Amino acid sequence: MTMSLTVTLPNGKSVPALGQGTWQMAEKASRRTQEIEALRLGVELGLTLIDTAEMYGEGAAEELVAEALSSERDRVFLVSKVYPHNASRRGVVEACERSLWRLKTDRLDLYLLHWRGSVPLEETVAGFEELRRSGKIRQWGVSNFDVEDMEELLGVPSGENCATNQVLYNVTRRGPEFDLIPWMTARRMPLMAYSPIEQGRLPQGGALQAIARKHEASLFQIALAWLLNRPGVISIPKASSIQHVRENHQALEIRLTPEDLAAIEAEFPAPKRKRPLEMI
């Protein structure tokens, strides 16, 4: 039986620990039907957190999500992101309204600043708070912020209302574990992990492959199961086919043993010093 893993946001809302990403979706018309089918199946299977952004296909991914969700909107925890150059106080409100229009919805459950730009954080947060008060977003957060960025964010008015930070994190890129994850954990702020299986570029062979054989799984499922084993982490792998969605969902059933985890730790050790936050 599939376990139901959830992660709790600072406001007490529980969301699935395994969601669905949409980066690089809606880029080829020939794949549109299967991408829509994949998103719909994911929701049916309980992967009801959907992550998108105005940057993805310059809004095309948001339009794809709208078509896929249609009558399922109320079942879904919908996340989108604003470009840094649109993140002034007025700009973030206008960008959000465009995203809402493309997504054919009246609200976002979570709205993120995609990465830091030249706009002062105080302006962006003020725009987020305006959107939150108006009901157009339920919560807001950031993406690709390192510890010093998070410290600065919490120093601006209402900065403490940040719900999450979405960063590159997987078994081969464990830099956030040194300082960012402990910082967020201390503030009960979950981390959203993008590219949780390194865009399919995980090293062949080695510990992951051996553990995969033992569990009759793929090494990608093992890498995803490892991430699902981390407390306070939300994973958002992209799956653009029915088969890929099913494989991601099956990772919820994999129980890694202490021996499995030790073998992974030996091959992909936790960082022993600060590493600059990586981005893709």
C-alpha cells in the first residue's frame, strides 16, 4: 500500500511531499496531450501539488496546467513563480494577475520569487502581502535563496511570512544540508527540492544501481525515495508521460533500509563545509 507523505507549511497547511513539476513542459505541441494526461493521472494518484512558473515557456506551462486541471482545481495545491524583473511592488501584483488568467483560477496557493534580482526584497514582499490580503495568493515564498538571502529576507517588514524556499537539492547535490536546511528547519520552514533526480543525469552503477536491483526499482526511484526520506522536504519531479508519473508515484512505496542509506551516504556524502547554492 502506498504511504501518504505530507509536509506541513508554517501556517499549518499540509501538502504532499511528492508533487509534480512542469519545467520544460508545453514546449512541443506533439507532447501536449501526453503531458496533460500525465498531470491528470498524477492528481488522481495524490500528487496534487503542481509547481509551475511564468518563466516556463513564457506562460505556456501555466496554460497547459489550466487545461489539465480544469474541474480539478480545488483538489490541487497550485504553485507558480514570478520573474525577478517583475517583482516590484506593483509588478508582482500585475504578474500574478497574468498568471491567474493563464491558469484560469482566482487564486494561487503559493507564489514564489523565482530568484533574486535587482528589485529590493522589501518591495517584493510588500507586493506579496498585498496579494495575500486580497486573496489572490494564500502564501508566498522564494526560490534559489541561500542562507544570507534568507537572513536578509527575514529582516524586511513581513519577511517572516515566507512559507518555503525552493532550491536545487538531490542525492548528488547535498550542499543545502550544511547550513540552509538546518536554518530552515529551525524556523519550521520546509524546503522544496527541484530537479530531485538531477534531470535524469544520475550516475549509472554504484550504490544507487545496486539498491535499485535489490528493490526491483530504477535508480531514479531510489534517488527519489532517498529524498522522500528527508524530513521537511517537498519533491517536485517533472513527469511528462503516464509511465513516468507511475514510476515517480511508486517511489512512495520504497522503504530504504539503514544499510541502503549508509551505502548512499558513503557514495554521496553530506557536505562538511559551506558550498555556494547551486542552480540549474
